[in-house]
Amino acid sequence: MCYMKIILGSKSPRRRELLSMLGYEFLVEVSDIDEHVSETDPQKNALAIARKKAQAIKQKYPNDLIICADTIVVCDGTIIGKPKDIDDARRIITKIQDNKHIVYTAVVCSYSDKKVEFVEGTKVYITKMTSEEIEEYINTSEPYDKSGGYAIQGIFGKYIEKIDGDFYNVVGLPICKLNRIIEKIIKNSNH
């Protein structure tokens, strides 16, 4: 019998939905950390932020499974964050349209004195958009709380030509790989 609680360290409703899809009961604990890190490599940057989140929550739940993640979008070598305002959203969508970018999600699973970490990358190809389509999109509420300014599962999905990699990674959590790790951790904690 597993008495280890699962704690999702994320305020993202999408990550909550994705972890729920796996069928696990879990608590949500949001860490209030400074997400600024000195890493310039996008994958290391995302991993450093996910680690900071996990370390902050670990103090409250030292014997439980903490799952934290951070997602970063990279286009033409530049990290694309969440749009700050409509002008920033326009700039971001203009940059990623008719182009490809990579979505990196770093995941840290911390439990007792152990840690499993990984970074998943997915290439996303966006079709060419007209200026009218860009304006229509940025005038919705969708771009403003998401890295890269879009939700692949939302209204922006109609502009996705193709992806190379895990769809759910782009949503915010690579659930196939994460599920295997959770299963292994739970199995090992029962021995």
C-alpha cells in the first residue's frame, strides 16, 4: 500500500487536467519562487526553474512525491515567454507563425531523498497567418497566460501544421513519460 502523497507543484490548470488524466489523486501546492535563473540554455533554464519549485515545496512535504514542471518555448534560438500585453502577443505570434519552434518541458519528480529529472522537447510547426488572423487571435484571452502565447489544444490549434514529439508536452506535461516514472516510484516505495 502506498502512503506517499502526490503533490503537483503548479498553478497551471492545464497541468492539473493532465495529471488527473493519469488517474492519480494529488494535492496542488503552488510555490512562490523567483523564476529568474542565470541559465541561458533553454533546457537547463527550464530544469533550474522546475528544481526551484520542487525544492520550495519539498520543505512542506519531505516524504511525498513532488512533481514540478516548467515549460519554455524557443524560436530561432530565442526564448519566448508569456505575452505581457497585446503588443507583446502580436510580436510573439508574428515571430512563431510560418515558422517552427521547440517546446521544452522540464519535469522534476522529487521524493524522499531521491530525484528523477528530465526535459522533453517537441517541435511545433505553425502555418502562415494573415495579419487579420493574428489580430483576431491576440484579441482573445487565450495568449496571455501561456509560454509562446498559445494553447495547442485551444483556438490556436487550427494554425498548427504538425508537431514532432509529444502533444501533451506542448500542453504542459509529457504525461506518457511522467506516468512511467510515477508508476516506478510508487512500485519502489512499496518495497
